[in-house]
Amino acid sequence: MSPRGEDSSSFINTIIGHGSTVRGEITVQGFVRVDGDLMGTLTTEGRVLVSPSGRIKGKILGRDLVIGGVIKGDVYATERILLLSSSLVIGNLHAPRVIIEQGSLVEGYCCFTPRIREEGVLHHQVQKSYTLNFQRPLAPVPLTHG
């Protein structure tokens, strides 16, 4: 919190501007806005806004993510992910809450778990496959007509 009691992540303190290209691993404090291109990993404990002109090829880790642009990579949030109608995500979404507006395009899977808030995004293990094991055979479900 700032001396005036304001949340420091409510003010944009890092901007990747329209027409800019950044490559590498970026770790920042507070609110990040991406209007240009980022190739790499973006990590913050604050908010991330990817505008409709923003494009990221890499992983995003943050608290509260609003995506209106194009992401190719996995997205992790400790609070929520909001996909605006202009968004395209090719990757997996991991957060306790995910809100997807009509018109968004997602190719990947969504993992809604409060564990990401408790353990943090850096400790969350990505599971690539899932196996269901049943200890006993399932009983057939009778079909009824009513």
C-alpha cells in the first residue's frame, strides 16, 4: 500500500507501448500494461492488462489478468483471469476464477483451483494428462421414460 492507503497495483507503472517489441524475462512490481509485443515471461504480483493491440508469446504470471489481445502461452493468476471479447489465447488458463466474454477464442484448457491462490503461481504444477481409475466397475444407469 502507498502512504495514502492506495493499492499500488491500481496505477500503471510498467508499459510496453504500441509498436514496441520486448524479448526476455520481465519481473515487475505493480500494474503492467502491454500494448505492444512481448516474447518471453511476464511475472508480477500485481495486475496485467493486455490491450487489444497487445501480443504475448510466452508465460504470464500475475494476480489479476485482463486480456484483450493475443496470447500464445500459459496464463496463471492468483485471483482471476478476464478474457475480453477481443482476446485470443492459445494456451492454458490457471486461476481460482476465469471470466470469458462472448467472442473470446481459447485453445487450451482451463484449470479453476483455489490452490493457485494458496500455493502461488510459481509452485503450481501443470499436469499434462489425467487418468481416471475406478476401484470397482460402474453399475449401469437404468434408463427411464417418463
